[in-house]
Amino acid sequence: MSSLKPVRGTHDLFGEEIKKHLHIVDVARKISQRFGCEEISTPIFEFTPVFSRTLGEASDIVNKEMYTFPDKGNELLTLRPEGTAGIARAFISNGMSQNVPLKFFYNGPMFRYERPQKGRQRQFHQLGIEYIGTPQNLADVELISLAYILLESLKISDFILHINSIGDKDSRSQFRQALIEYLTPYQSELSQDSQKRLTSNPLRILDSKDPKDQKIIEDAPKLVDFLNSKSQSIKDNVLNGLSRLGIPFHINSQLVRGLDYYSHCVFEFKSSQLGAQDTLLAGGRYDGLIPLMGGPEAPAVGFAAGIERLALVIPEIKSHSRPIFVIAMGESAEAPCLKLSYELRKAGYLIEMPFSGNASKRMKKASKANAQLALLMGEDEIRNNQITVKDLDNGQQDLVALNEIFNWIKKLSF
Ligand code: HAM
């Protein structure tokens, strides 16, 4: 029955994968707290213009990837394709401008109607950081250092930070003109996507993956040559700041990012383990976004990381806590074992009590689960108000009085 399949590009999270997701969010949240970030959670859907007016009319997201629908009250809504625009909206609607600078951490599902492939889904998860009300170049450096610490803490070994400046509006519009002039004679040789972008969004042609496009782009004018002196000095400040922290980077003059709200420094952390969808984490400065939405001047910088992509490259999560197995030997032991498990769980211990199988099967389950102890109860133990405690690391077995079991376990380190 087709309706029992998950919708294309969506997936169920369970087992090792959800462990990885939770671990990634947990590590990111803790690191964000070290930088003074507060957590924010915005709605999963917003009025469509929150995205359509901010991400760029010509961007892929607005053009073809948004899940947009009228609700029953005929309001046009969109499932969020990213987190930044919603947070900017929340900043304005909650009148937060009195409290700047603000640093936010967020995570949650995002939705884009893209062609699914490795590392690319239609429902995926992002975690992100947004610094709002921070015009200083120090903020860009600090934010990138947060991303760097995050990827290192997640034990990702082979990432590379690509960085570029796309300057301010002025620098960009002069560059855009020069790029169109350079590319127009090659129009018919460009890929179909790039031909369409030539008038609508020529900067995006620079990050085309099509080999023919790439050949043509090799000799195209470079954005760096069009940066005015202010943009140039912002770029130098950020790069010098990164060098002072010892954070390695690669200046990638073709990095332009797919969203309209950026200016000045943009960056992407890429991994060589991922294939075509190789960007783990991406962001940049977006000074114009909040004013564009009708809010006050609030220069900002942020990034988001794809949790599914991080999960593809982090090592397996090892569980630190080892369970105690409570094993009932025979039906009459089930009720007292359940009571003991209940008391131990209330006291904070991780307890597994298998419901089925004979004693030896239950012991096998305990060793498979890497249990530290097994507490065994049969008719003899019930009669004598005792319990057999087996240390599964060294095999030692003791008979302990039932009313002593808590003290006995307390002495062990878990
Ligand atoms: P983005 O580059 O569109 O930027 O997405 C950020 C990250 O989300 C990507 O680098 C990737 O890891 C992940 N991602 C994007 N699309 C998918 C997908 N379809 N499937 C799986 N993962 C995906 C933004 O979203 C900006 N809001 C980042 C930002 C925050 N800029 C400033 N602040």
C-alpha cells in the first residue's frame, strides 16, 4: 500500500541515526551556551512572504522548493525551508531590538522540495546560530570559531572552511554587470540552468557544478576585484581574526551562497566524505535582512548545519551508561522483580527486565546489552528474602539480602 511508505525525501529517525541526531544537537547546544547563546524555537510554518520576500525571488528555494499551501482560512503559508527568516521575523514581532546584541541557538526540521539524494532530503533537520545586532567583524570571527569548535567536538576529521566576501550591494551590482558582460558571448554553451540564471541570478552561475560551466567560469571576472575599500577591509578583518585563532581557511572566490540576504563574508564548511552534497554547515553576514522585512537596523551573522549530513560523517555513538539486568527465574519471581526494578528506576538506575525467555536467554540478553550487573531472583531467593548479584565483568556471584541491595549497588560506580 503506497500510503504506508514515507513520502519521498522524508525518513523515519530511529536506532543509531536518532542517537546521532540527539548527540549532535546536545553537543551544539552545550557549545552554544559557552558562547552565551539562548535557545529559540519558531513555528514550523510562517506566512509565505516571510520567505518569498527575503530569500530571493530568483533563488532556487523560492522558485521551486517551497512547500506552500493555503490553509482553511485561505492564508498562504509555507513550511519553513530554513531558520534565519523565521528568527528575523520573531526578532521584529517580539520587539527584541531593545535587547541587542542577541545570540540564538535553534534546531528543528526544515522542508525543501528538492531531488532527494545522499545528504539531501525534503524534510531535513538543521541546527543553527544567529547573532543579531552585531555589526562588528569580531562577531563573524567568533561565530565561525563556534562552528569550528562544534565540528571538532563532533570528531569530524576532514572538514575544510571555504570563505569568501560578496561585498556590499554596490560592489555586488558592479560585479554582476561585469559578469553578465563576460558570460553573454558564451550563453549558448552554458548549461540550461545557468542560461536561465544569466539574467535572473548570474552570481549563482559561479557555483555551478556543470563541467562546461566551470570551464567558462575559470576566466570570469572575480568578485574580489570589485570589492570597494570598506568591503575589502571587512574581509581582511575577518580573515585576520581567523588567522589569529589558528583556524585554517580556504578563500574560495566562487562561493556566493544561494540566498539573497547575504553580504560581506559568507562561508561553508565542506567534507570530502559526502559526495555532491558536501556542505556540512554554511552561513554568513546578513545585515540587510531585518530592515528589508520592515524591522530596525540590526546587522546580523549566522550559520546553519544539516544534521543528517553531520550524522553521515560523525563516528558511532558509544553509550556510556551500562544497564543493570533484573532477571526473574520463574513466574513467581516476576512480580517481586518488577517491584525491585521499579524501585531501582525511581532511585535513578538504568534497569532492563526481560519479559520473556528462560534464564539463560535472559542472561545472554544482558551480556549483549553490555550490562554491568545481573540481579537474579528465583524461588530460593524469594523464600530467603535475598537476591543473587552477578558481576558480568568478572563473573563473581554474591547472595545479598533484599533490604541491602540498594546499599550494595551504591558502592559500585556506574
Ligand atoms: P543553507 O546553505 O541553505 O543555509 O543550508 C544550511 C545547511 O543545511 C546546508 O549546508 C546543509 O548542510 C543543510 N541542508 C540544506 N538543504 C538540505 C537538504 N535538502 N537536505 C539535507 N540537508 C540540507 C541556510 O539555510 C541559512 N539559513 C544558513 C544561515 C543561517 N545563514 C545565516 N544564518
